[in-house]
Amino acid sequence: MDINNERLLQYFKQFSAIGATPGGGVHRLALSDEDKQARDLFVELLHDLGAEVKIDDLGNIYGIKQGTNPEAEPVVIGSHLDSVPNGGKYDGAVGVLGALEVLATLVDAETTHQRTLIIVNFTNEEGARFPKPMIASGVLAGVYTTEDMHSLQDESGTTIREELERINYLGAPEHRLTNIDSFIELHIEQGPYLINENAHIGLVQGIHGLSWHDVKFTGKSDHAGPSPMKDRRDAGLSAMHALTRVEDYVLNLQDETRFTTGRFQLAPGVVNAVPGEARFSIDIRHPLNDTLKERIETIQQMIEDEAARRGVKSEMSDLSYMPPVPFSTRLLQAAERITSQKNIDAPQLYSGAGHDAMYMSHLGETLMLFIPSLDGVSHNEQEESRWEDIVTAVDVLGDLVLEQLNR
Amino acid sequence: MDINNERLLQYFKQFSAIGATPGGGVHRLALSDEDKQARDLFVELLHDLGAEVKIDDLGNIYGIKQGTNPEAEPVVIGSHLDSVPNGGKYDGAVGVLGALEVLATLVDAETTHQRTLIIVNFTNEEGARFPKPMIASGVLAGVYTTEDMHSLQDESGTTIREELERINYLGAPEHRLTNIDSFIELHIEQGPYLINENAHIGLVQGIHGLSWHDVKFTGKSDHAGPSPMKDRRDAGLSAMHALTRVEDYVLNLQDETRFTTGRFQLAPGVVNAVPGEARFSIDIRHPLNDTLKERIETIQQMIEDEAARRGVKSEMSDLSYMPPVPFSTRLLQAAERITSQKNIDAPQLYSGAGHDAMYMSHLGETLMLFIPSLDGVSHNEQEESRWEDIVTAVDVLGDLVLEQLNR
């Protein structure tokens, strides 16, 4: 699609200035004053383009360009304008602004299409201010209730509903998306895969499933001096042996399995005490549900075995489970066709992170397009993507959308 | 020495009641009201036995029984009456009360002796309330200054000097111990060695040297989802690999080396972030100075190598170093002779923990006698020693002291 590079850059500059941080990122927490500013600008630009604007009771903003067939289910594109604290200016925004540019191009060319096109900005995707990510698409998918999400509190105890009212974005429940034909989300990769592959765009096959667990090892606390090494039941070293063993196992698999321990603490936690207790988190991911379950089982067994080997007690509790989400094969093939016609190398990959597309896949056929992240860095001010890659991705998005609009 | 089992038991019961906890231990933090109560009782009992009582400017209490030769350097025995929070009733107290019983036995039998006998209670041995252990013997040894120790603060900002004044135990600097013939400290082992050896007493050859370090690994923080396992620079797993490798090395040595990691933390410290930073403590101990230094070097090298292997930066800083303290060979042989005459099996061992004896060895020939700790447990309410072992140890202590008094 022949998009307007200059206009897209203008959009990007305008939004990057809202909540801009000295370090070159943005600080635009969900439903904050900065988020309101970004929302207001988004609505104004939608109006300028002649789109109808609707807000639902979760604060999701929809810009609507009617199709010629009012019976046909709409095609939805977009992402989110909120950021993590001192985050980057690409995460989320690039998907909303790319969608806006596609809309603008269609309006400019006075293109008519069968299906209705909807540009969306989702509320609180990051889960950074209100501690649950993707709440708005989650409610649309029926995974969360409106009441629960409205009463989610930030650290100061302010609820989502209160903030939606304050910034004037508490819309009507009847404006919610229900049936859709398809949802396509453009987003930065937030990982190093595409950059390492020298690619300029990536087609996302689906989202990794994930399983979070809390593990507690209980051994025996001893004085670091008198207790001989061989008599110890050191919960800390026992846990470390278990985790390094699991890492070796996962590295040897050489597949899409991911294993992370992000939290690890010892008790009593003093220099001269053999730790009697270790608590740590594990995060296991894989794109296929059966394999994910197999991995969880194997890893739990390894951890238990390693604890038992040293006379340490292990307890594992489940924190959360999200099954893998495969995206639409039809949309994937369509995107393959378009990129191949344009001679663009477009490797396929899985998303390790969750996105609104995950829940939107409950409503219709879904696909994501990824833009490479320099150094794979994200969720901080150093986050960056090449401008030419963004332009390429919006171009591909436009063609893919146009095809769906007339399908 | 024919000690009075009943009287010793009475002493023990009286002191165990001061600061007694519901769980069967004592909570008698240095210079607290409970510590004052214990001190007052100790002074009263010394007076009852006709001993002269002196208090120095560190609050150390000395009970003095004059010898026939005023020129001869004194023999000193004792330990400490303070405890850790919710500690056990044996740690420290058993050494003070054993010394008191030896004094009482000598007084009862109207025994005269050449050297003066001094029974001592040291201030703040535990370093639990005021965060530096063995401050009083440390000042006597010239390792710490009086000013620094007087201004040590507890968590509420109260200084040692203020508390010494408040509880009326700020004595005169001229009462301090200076030259001594010998110091003998009876103490519980606080480790499992003697219990595992089925012994009833242990002769302590010296105190392990120790070296404390703070280590920081800096890798790269990544999102737990998108970042492939092989591309990560996970500071946490890198540190765990290093520490398990060191543990394997130390276990294989099968010697007196001790290695402990009591503190371990990850940053950013969330479930779904590959940790970019790991901070941990290491505590390395060995009874011989050259070997200790060798171990420190080897272990530091292993840690650096392991970090480098994964492209992780490692920084190690020294927190504290205490050289090993060998005790008096002459006193050790004397104790060996006495136990062997009594047909008591008395294995020799090193103390992994520090004690006032460590600093007292700067002032004269020093030895410690250890009483077995059930399960090796100490510094909590479950701490326990067999009464018959305590009696045996006080008996041996008495004979050893009597021999020194007339040497």
C-alpha cells in the first residue's frame, strides 16, 4: 500500500512527545494525564480523517470507517498507547499509528471496501500501572469480568473505573467489539530474533504459552562456621543445583522452550548463615500446548529430584497458566504471499510475550506482524526500531488489511 | 575438680529464667533490661562468694579472687551473658556459670593459689543488638577503639555508651584487663561435630579464619518470553553455575574449608524478567592462614571464570577478613593430659565461629573447651546441650584452671 511516509513520521513525532522522558523514551502509564493526552490526540486525528469514534466501558477507543456491506464482520487493526514506566516510544504506539496511517491512506485515496475497518487503542495493555496486562481485550474475550477490571487498583488505591471517569473515557458497554472478521496487530518484536536474522519484518505464528510457579526449598539453617560442608542441608545451593540442571536440559533441547528464574531469595539471608530456605520463581514457555505441559512436568521432576538428593524439602505452587495461542493460518499465508510479492524476507516466529492479539483471537482470525527491535531491547528508554522497517511493516499491513476488507 | 552439681544447676536455672521465652530459650540482648538483670545477679553471686567485683569502661564485669603472688599474671575464665534475639539458654551463659562454679568450688574448699583468678562476663559478644560482635574483648586486644565501640548504635539509634550509663555498668578504664597469664573459655560447640563423634567434650585448637565478600554479576536483563535461551546473559543462572561449581570444589577437598552463600538477590527481580544483575555474599573459612588465602584466590578465580564464560561481568569486593587464631599448644596439651587421666574421650576441633577467646589470645595463652550441641543447633530456642556434658566440662575446666593458678 502506498502509504505516506511523511505523515506517518509526523504521527510518530507527535505521540513520542507525549510523556517524553529525558532519556528518549516515554512515560505514559495507563489512564494517566499523559495517556489522556495521547487518547485525545488519537480521537482528534480520527475525527480529522472523518472516522466515527466510539468508546466502550473499558475505555477502548474505536475509529470506524464504514464498509459497503453493513452485514459483513469488521476488520480490526491497532494496539495500545500506554507504556511501562520510563518505557520506549515504539512498544504499542507503532501499532496504533501504523493502523492510523492505513486508515488515512484509504481515506486519501477514497478507497471503498466491503467490510468496515476499525482502528483500536486498547486500555492498560501493559499492566504496569494497574497490575494486570491486556485487561481490555481480556474482557472482550470473556476472560475477565468488567466489574473485576473496573475495580483494579494502582499503587495509590485508585481504580480503573475512577480513572476512566476522571479522564472522561468511560464509554458505553454497547460500543464493545463483539463479532469481528479479523484482527491484525503490528508491534515491535521486543526480542533479538529478527535483528539476528537480518530481517526487516517478521510474521508471528502465535504466542507462547506460559506457566509460572513459585518454588520453596526447605533445608536446615546452620552457622556458616561450625557446620561441616558435607552435613549441610543448604536450601540455597540445592536450589541452585536444581536450576542449573534445568537450564542445561533446556539449552540442550535447542527448541522454543524458555526457562527463567527472575526471583530468588534466601532466608535467613545473612552472610554467615547457611540458608535454611530458598524461594524462587520459574517461568516456562513453549508455543505448543502439549509440549509446554511435558516441559513443565519434566522440569518440576528435575527440581524435586535435586531437592530430594540433598534431603531438602521442595514445594511448588502454580502462579498462572496461559495456554499457547496459535494465530490464523489463513492470515499468515496471506501475509506470506504479500511479502513474497514485494521480495521482502519475512521469517516466521513465535511471540514470547503476551499481546492484546492473544485475547482478540477469541473473537476472530488474528495475526501479528513484528518489527525488529535493535539489540532486542524493550520496556526501557533505549528501545529502538529502524524507521525503514516501520514503513515496510505499515506498507505490508495496509495491503493485508485491504485484502481482508474485500474478502 | 569436685564441683557442686546442684549449685551449678541452680545457677543455670536462675539465669535461664532471665529473659526466658515461651519457646524455651532466652531473649537477652546486650545492655537491655534483661541483660542488666543477669548482670546484677552475676555481681550479687560474685559478692556472695567474697570476690572483689570490678567493671571497666566497656561494661565488662570481673569477679576477682586474689592469689598469693600479687606479681603473677592472672588466670581468666568466663564468657558472655548476652544472647541473640530469641536465642538459646546455653550459648555464652554456660561459660560464665561454669566459671562461677569453679570459683565457688575453690572458695568452698578454701583453696589458695599463686595466681589471681578472674571470672569475666564480656559485653555484647553476639553483636546482635549493636552490630559488631565481641566488641569488649576487641577493645582489650586493641583491635577496636573505645570511642568507636561506645558510639555503636542499635536500630533505634541508642549508643552502647548511653545504655552502659542507663543500666549503670559504665565502669573505669583502669579496671580493664591488660596482661594475663591465660584465658580459658567454656562454650557450646554450636555445630554437630562433637555430637556426631559421640563425644562429651571437645578441645579447641583454634578459630577458623574467615573472609567475607560481596559479589555482583552484571549480565543483561531481558523479557523472559522473546529472548532465546542461547542469546541470554542471565546474571542469575551464571552466578548459580559459579556457586555450584565452587561448592563441588570445596566438597571434593574434604578438609576444613567452609564455603557459604547466605545472601542472594536478583534484579529486576520479577517473574518474567531474565535477571540482568545478581548480588550475593560469600563466606570462606579455614583454620590455617596460608590455606585460607589459597582458597580465597582459587574460589575468586572460579567465580570470575564462570562469569566470563557467559559474557557476564563480575565484581568482587572484600567485606571483612579475620585471620585464623591458633590457641595455646601448652594449654591444649594440659587439657589433653587432664581428660586422658579422667578417661574422657576429648576430640580436638577448630571453632568455625568467632568467640571472645579470639581477641583474648592477643593478651595471653588461650584455650576453649566445647560442650556438644544437640543436632548442632544454636542461635535459636531449640539450642540444647546434655546436662552431664556440661558437668563434665566444668569439672575439666576446674582442674585445668587450678593447674594454671599454681603454674
